[in-house]
Amino acid sequence: MAGDQKPPSAGGPGDYPSGAGQGWTALSYLIGGMLVWGFIGWLVDHWLDTGGIATGIGVVLGMAGGIILVVRRLGTPT
């Protein structure tokens, strides 16, 4: 009865999300990277008055960083 139930997983660092969880994780890494680094680029644009160049570079760097995080985190589980 109550003793037959399996306790829920603690969610350690080696646990990988499954199914839709992997998709949401990948999407959040990509969008988060674009937003954070795009905002940093926007701040640099206003500081140096570069006319949007730094924002574009920041967005591209954010996408690249998001892809790297997705591959590291969700690549192939060992």
C-alpha cells in the first residue's frame, strides 16, 4: 500500500528530461541566449553609438551559445 510506492526522482545533475521536456529545454536555451546577449549588445550599441551592429552580433553570439548549451546538455546521454 503506502510502502509500495516509489519515491519521486530527486532530479540530480545527471538526469535528462524526456520527450517534450527536451524540446522546451532546447527552446529556452536558444531564446534565452538570444535575449540576454542581444540585450547586452543593445547596451553596447547605446554606449558606443554603433547603430545596431552590436545588437546583431549579440543575437548571433546568443544563438551560438544556446546551440552549444543544447548540445552539451541534451546531446547524447551516457
